Amino acid sequence: MEVDTVTDSRIQKVNSLLKDIRIDYDSLSKPVDSFVSSIREAIDAIPEGFKVTSELAPSFVRDIGADKVEFTFKKPNGFNLCGSYSTRCMAKPDASVDLLLHLPKECFYEKDYMNHRYHAKRCLYLCVLKKHLLASSSVEKVEWSTLQNEARKPVLVVFPVKKVDNFPGFSIRIIPSATSLFDVAKLSMSRNNVRSVTADGVAQPTPTYNSSILEDMFLEENSELLKKTFSVWKELGDALILLKTKELDIYVHDCLNGFLISVILSYLATHGKINKSLNALDIFRVTLDFIATSKLWERGLFFPPQSESPVSKEEKLQFKELFPVVICDSSTLMNLAFRMTSVGFHELRDEASSTLKCMKLRDGGFEEAFMTKIDYPVKYDHCIRLHLKGKTAMSTSGFCLDKEYWRTYEQKVHSLLEQGLGDRAKSIRVVWRNTNQDSYVESGLSVLNREPLFIGISISSIENAFRTVDIGPDAENKTEALKFRKFWGEKSELRRFKDGRIAESTVWGTQQWTRHLIMKQIVEYILKRHLSLSSDDIVQLVDQLDFSLIYGYKDPISTSGNLLEAFEVFSKCLRGIKGIPLKVSSVQPLDSALRLTSVFPPEPHPLACGKIDAQRLQRVIPSCIPTMEVMIQLEGSGNWPMDDLAIEKTKTAFLIQIAENLQTIKGIRSTATENNVDVFMRGYAFRLRILHERGLSLVKREIGPDPVKHVSSADKMLFIRSQHASMINGLHGRFPIYASVARFLRLLADYDWMFYPLIVDINNDFGRNDEKEINDNFMSSRKGYEEDKQNISSAMFLAAPYDKASEAWTSLSPNLSELKRLVAYARSSANVLSKLVLQEHNDSVQWECLFRTPLNNYDAVVLLHREKIPYPHHLLFPSELNQGKHVARGKASKAFNPFLLPGDLKRSPEELKKKLMVDFEPTKCFMSGLQEEFGTLKAWYDHIGGDAIGLTWTKHNSKKRERDEEEVEINPIEMLKAVGEMGKGLVRDIYLLKSPRFL
């Protein structure tokens, strides 16, 4: 029953989605018919009989290597609407309609299928049309595009003067068709039709070139076949729209497009793989399963032939030998998937498989399958751009032989990286999306070199990717050893290994914190050696953001090994303590630094060691040291008090005893206050917390099926933090890259926080009852939304096995306005990041802007004295402001300095220890004071290391307050001056940018 409920819910969501993205053909058909008529009239008005020569596009004709391309112009034989519009399967926001134009046979000679003469004439014919269409009063502009990114097959995109309501960007795409122009026997896959395609002087087959012409010859026929299939089957069309919506994130020239999806669906329909009893969602799922798992791909897909004679076994074998993927149309002559590569097909199957897995999730995976658009760069661990303008040597015959030069170069780069990276890479994707240059027909194909070639690499594992030595063939295998040396050149060296083996190898030297750059070294070396590229030509997006983590000359993560080792020693010391009433039974790290997810993990402090070596004291020593929380549990006892306050006092007593014991027995120094006990070990400061047995059992009961209400908030939060730490530690163990590469911007920006809880179930702990409980809790948190959209205490609902009611992290914040701001920043940052990965930029400032929130986004700004921030080295970019009204300026306090002064270093080690400030955070205290004293101000601050506080004006939203009290008139200048007084000694300047709107 529950499964049926989930299915019904998913079908409802799918139907709602289809309703939203279907095109209203009743409102579109009239403007389409009108504009097509205008286009036909403009083309019909072109006079016939004039000579068309290569002068219309001399560079294009030259670059594809064509000759003898003059012809006498004749009008088209007709037009025919095709594509998604003709099958009524368009999906928003697509607003382009395909129009087939039938090229007249009189413009072509019998042998124009040879040496790119057809492609040249096809282009020149479109040049004539473009010139006359631009003169039409109904046409706003005409642009060049291509058919499936094939530069030698341009198409025209025509935009109307009269805009179409609800269809922004509406256009007609004119695609030439070449029905019956040539003898198809001359275009068989085994024939050579480009004379310059030879090997050792022997002509080679040109199957890709031949397929390019056959594609145009059978365009109309295949379009009619699809139209016939989809016109009588509504659910099939809906499934096609769903597949287009998903897009499988792989709409590229060598993989998938809308036409091929239609063809695959049509194949399933004509071969009985789906039937009319299935709904659109079922067809969607069956199609993905077929793509991901069917063994039919091994021999190829073949439509029923038009003629009585089926495709022979030999012909099928030939298709498979020539093409990695085969979808043969009903003519039995044309492989519709001739552009698809084995790499593209592998990616397609992976994406289909991933989508199917999403659909098995608890809610049917609707959000993941249909609503989540994945950034292309996010799919890969290592992204590279090659800038090849003027760097690529092409054939003397031009850019096009059997395949275009771009496709050949993609394969060459892929082969080199595959050989060089070996088992480091799980997959390598090389894509040159280079035909979006509108002027390439007039300017020639050489302009397409301006676009970078994109390489995406997914690593197989951290261990492989970060390996410093690659072992090649044994020295005895002379043939393979010679190949290895030839490929690696001077990087190849003969080495003897511990097991006695003598083999060729390559060694990649690096420091511990730069191991993530080993693959960068390898890629750059390979591309320089084999493609003669310079370092400037190779842009690797792997270390552009490292500047944000580096302090001095290294990443502090390099000391994490020392930190973890110190924690292990500390844990043993705690568990070995004997002089306290209850022994320490377990020790658990709570701080993010102890699970390697801290932005700036603490570095060992010379004054926090057991013995201080005066010679090791550096000139610049921080005066502050951060603490890391560690939770301990004690042996069971029934003597704990019942009162919350008494419990906390008892805990403190235990902690003091523990600290004294460590000092006496182990000589480990510690400090104690009323609230905290901090222990210094090997340069680090650990802050102890106790979760006692009674509190633990009560918390477990509250979280479990038998809830209790008398649990101290401290115990509850401590338990939750321990569960969270365990969960993240486990995740890091399964995915070692997680700690350093948590990607979350798109999730933050795109998730529907208002209407869905975010369920974090890493270990699949949740069952149906848990999901129902979470959804009930979520709906309860949204009860007041319909009455008042601001009446929600927390706009985010995060459910985890240890917190099904989202009480731990988001019960108090963010509210709706805070979430909107958060989402806007996340979306903007994600968009900038994707753009920087995919496109060229001129300076490093654009990378830096990811960490720089524009200060003019706030109503007022407080600038702090940078020399009074405890950890000034965490500050990436000093903040300055030269706009708005300057309200206040303050002097820096002399009571605090983030570094010990030279005079301090003359003191004795014991006196120096007393100068160390533990967990000192004046900015946090200042922020807390702002929240308490100034209710109409909302403060925003970079807690990692900012020197500016952004302030926004807020208005109290309580209706009761509006009835019972009059709003006190606010003087923003005076209020900001009061803020400056509160932060005296820390605040440098205050600026007012915008006055409160509600004044």
C-alpha cells in the first residue's frame, strides 16, 4: 500500500511537470504557420538562373577542401516542418522549430558526393537564402548554426520581427535535405569519397563522411517515420518530453540529442519493447533501463527494412566494425548514431543507470531524476581547458577529411591521456564544443580554434590519483619497455623495487599537501611532450582556489597528521586515567579539524607543548590558540544527580579532576574556568565535554520510539554532535575525497527548501515509518505558512538519523529572508564557478570574487581593525569601502595583539605560557552583543576570518507588537554610532549605505 502511495505521488508530480513544460500548440501553431509562410515567400521571391560561386563563402569552401562548386541557382523543391514540433513533443523552454528545405537536384552534379563538393554547395545555397531572408520585412535576424556541432553542415536560424507571446527566443531552423540527390550505392560505408584519405598511398573508406551525406538524403524519410510513430501514441510523446527534460546531462555532439532519443523510443515501440498500456513514467523507466543494460547494443539496433530483403549478417558486422554504436534506419544504409563515440555511449549508459538508481529512492527520486540540473563541470574531479588557437596543425587538405579535424583531435587527446593516466582515471571526457561562432561560414573554419577544448577526468580512487610512482613494463620485456620510454621520454627511469623487480617507471615528486596536483603534473607533461603545447595553452582547474587555504607557503592541512597523532595520544592518556571515581570509557572527537573538514585546522603552537624549546620560538608567534572539542563518556553509575544544574556542576568537577590527574601523572598542562577545561597536548588545545550515562540514555529514549521530555539541552546537543561526527567520519572513510571537496553550492541554490525536507541518510538507516515521521514533522513546521509566509521559525528542514525533527542545526536559523540571501549567494557563486571552469578569463580576481561578498549588498557596513582580529592570517581579502555616509571611526585597542610582541619573547617560558589566550574570539562577542542590543539590525559576518560586518535593517514582524506598541522612531546614524561604541577598540569605521525602508 505504501509503495502504491509513493508511485501515485510520483505520477502526480510527473503529470504536473508535463503540464508545466508542454508547449501549447494551439497558441504556437498560428505564429509558426505565419512565419513559415513569410520565409517561403521570401525564398520564392529569389530569382533563378544566376551563378552561385565560392565567392559567397570562399574561406569555408577552402577550409573543407572542396573544388568545382559553381552552380546555377534554382528554388527549393519544397519545405516540410519536422523535428519535435511536427511530433508535438517540444518541451519548454525550447522555442526552435525545424523546417526541412528540399535542395533542388538541378544544382548538383552526379559526382558532387565526392571531396566535400556537396557540403560546399549546401553551404553556398544557404548563403543565398540568408542574403534574401535578411531583406525580408518579417525577419529580424538570421544566424548560422550547425547540425549536431558538425562545422561542415551549417544551418540557418531565422528570428521573426514579430515576437511570440510566451515563447521567448522563438525561431525557425532551416535544415537542408538532399532526398534522391545521389546514388546511395556510391555512399556505402566501404567506399572512399574523399581522395586525400589514404594510408601509405592506399585509399581508405570514409564512413563518417558518407554518413554525413546520407543523413541529409534520409532526413525527410526518417522524420516522417518518427511523426507517424508519435502521432498515434500520446504517452510515448510524454515520455520523450520527460527524457528531454532530464537531458541526461550529456547533450553533446558525440553522445545524445533529441532526435536520437526519439529514434530510440521509436525502436522500442516498433519492436514491442513497450506497449500502450504503459504510462509516460513507465516508458521513461523502460527506456533508461534499455539504454543502461540491453545487450542489443552489442550487435546494433536495426529498424525493420523498407525492402523485403533484411540486413545481412555481413552488413551488420561491417556497421559494428566501423562504428561503436549502431542504430540503422529502415533504409538499411544509414547509421543514425554515426557521430556517437564509445566514450560518449559509455557516459550515456552511466547517466541512464544513475537516473534509474535515483528512481529507486524513497520518494521515487522525482527531484533527482527530473528537477536537478547538474553542472557539466561538477561531474568531474579534474577539469582542463586547452587553448589551441593557432596551435593545431591540420591536414594540407583542410579541416575536414573523413572526420572533421575537431573530432580527430578529441580522439588524439583522449588516447594520450588514457595511456598516460592509466588506472588513475575512471573516465576521461574530451569535448570540443566549437561551432557556436556565428561568423565561421564567412570567416572560415579556422575561427573555431578560438573555443577551448574541454577535458573532464573522473578519478578511480584517491590512492591511485595521488600515487607518486607509476610502474611500467619489466626491463626484460624490451618491446614494451621501448614503448614506455618513447611515450614518457626523460620521465622514464629504470628502477629496482623492494620485491626485486627491475622495471621502467615514472616518479612524480610532491609534498604531502600538494599530492592533489600530481595528476596536473602528469597531464601537463603529456600534453607538452606529445602535442607541443606550452604551459599557457593548458589551463587546469585544480589549484585555482588553493590560495584560499594556504597560510604562508603551505596548506595547514599538511599538519593534520600531527594533529590526529596528538589526538590519539591524548585519547590513550584519558582512557588510562585511574585517579577518578569513574574511568573514561570512550573518547570521541567533535571538532571538524579532527575529521579533516576544517578550513583552517589548528597548527601546533610552540607554547602549548609540554616543554618549550626557547630556540624553536619563532619571531612571529600567535597570541591566541583555538580549541577543539572532545567528548568523553564515563563508566556507568546510579549516583548522578537529577537536577540539570547539579549535573553540569558534577561534570565540571570530573573534568577538573581529569585535568589535575593529567598534570600530576603525565605532566600535561591544562587550564580550567567555570565552564570549560582545556588540555594542551603537543601544541594543540583540546576542550573536554562529558556526556554522562543517564543523559545518554534519556537522549536515546527521546530520539527513539519512547520519547522523554526531561533531557538537558546540553546533553541533547552533545549527543547530536557526537552522532554527526560519527556519521561524517564514516562518510570520509568511504569517500576520502569528501573532506577536501564537499561540493554544496548547487544543492544550496536549487533545493526546494520551502516544500521539501532535506533527508540525510548516508547509511540507509531510515525505513518507511521514519520517513513518515520526518514528513509529519516537516508539515508541522510549515503549518503557519499559508496564513503568513514569514511565520516560519526555520526555513530549512534537515533530517538525519539522529535528528528527525530538524532541531539540531536549523531550529533557530536561517529564517526565510536569511535563506533567500543564502540561496542567492550560492546560486551566484555556483554560476561564476561553472563559468570560470568552462570559459576563459583574464585575471585571478574572478576566482577571488567567489570569496568576496560585495559590501554594497548591505545597508550598513562595520569595518574592523585587522590587527585586532585573533587570526589575521585567515583573512583572504582586506575590506575597504568608499561609498555611503561615513558614520564613525574608532581607534584600535592597545590591550590585545594577535601576535606576541618582541618584548614578550624575552620572558621566561612559564611567563610566555600565561600570555597565551585560549579560544579568544572578540568578534563573536561583538556579534552576540549586536543581536541582543539592536533588534532592528541583522549582522552578517565571515566567521572564518572576515574584517567586515554587514548590517541589514529588519522590521519586527509581530502583529501583537503592532497592536500593543507604537514603533519607536529609529535614527540610523545614532544607532550605528552606538554600535561603534559597543565595539570600541575593535571597530575601525562604520558606513551607512541605505536607510531603513520602514522609517
